[in-house]
Amino acid sequence: MRIPPRIISVTALAAALLVGGSVTGTATAAPQTAAASHSIAVTAPAGFSAAAVGDICYSDLPSQAHDTLRLIDKGGPYPYPQDGTVFQNREGILPKQNTGYYHEFTVKTPGSPNRGARRIVTGNEQQDYYTADHYRSFDLVDHSC
């Protein structure tokens, strides 16, 4: 089983969840008393957008994504010639890495006449990202749930 490393700190994640926004910037927690207030400075890695990268449980992925992840673990064969090619991260949504770090794989979309919009993008450190909207947003796959 592949367990991806966390790409942001627990403090940054907690702050983003607390305020429901981006991990970049300053989050201010609601005071618990009139005199108590906390400010948390949060800085995300360059090229990272918390609004576009979330988490998804493996069990919440569509069954076709499970099929794609099994093919990746086996090393193929893949149904499309583009599968396994380098993902350039031109959108800049995933954490910035050297060219060749990320690779993309098709997640079949039932009824689609072409590859559809769904993909798994893998990182060299056993990270798996799922996108259902052709790279407009990504979810880091949590293989433990």
C-alpha cells in the first residue's frame, strides 16, 4: 500500500480548515473569550494552492480510479498511449518539482467518447493526486481510508 507524505504542515492544514480558505496568508481564530484571540501565520510551499489541492479517501474515489491505481502499481499495460507520460504541472497547482517528477494516467469515464477529464497524477515519492476536472483541481489520495 502506498501512503503519500503530507505536503503541508499540520498547523497549516488546521489553519486552512479553521478559516475555510487558502493556506497562504494569516488566519485568525475566533476568540473563545472576549480577551482571548490567536493569530496563526501560515506559509505554504511555492506553487501550492490549498484551494485547489485537497484530500480524498481512497474509498471515495470512483471505481475506475481504483483500476488505474492498480495498473500503476503493476506497471501497466495502460489503455492510452499518453498514460505514464510526464505531467508538466503547467497549471502550477501541485507543489513545484523538477520536470519528470510527476506522471499522468487516465481514469476512464464511462460513456465518454475520449479519455475524459479524470486523471491520476503520481509523484516520485509515492504521491497520488486525483483530478476529476482536467487539472483545474487536485485531491491527494489518502490510501489509509
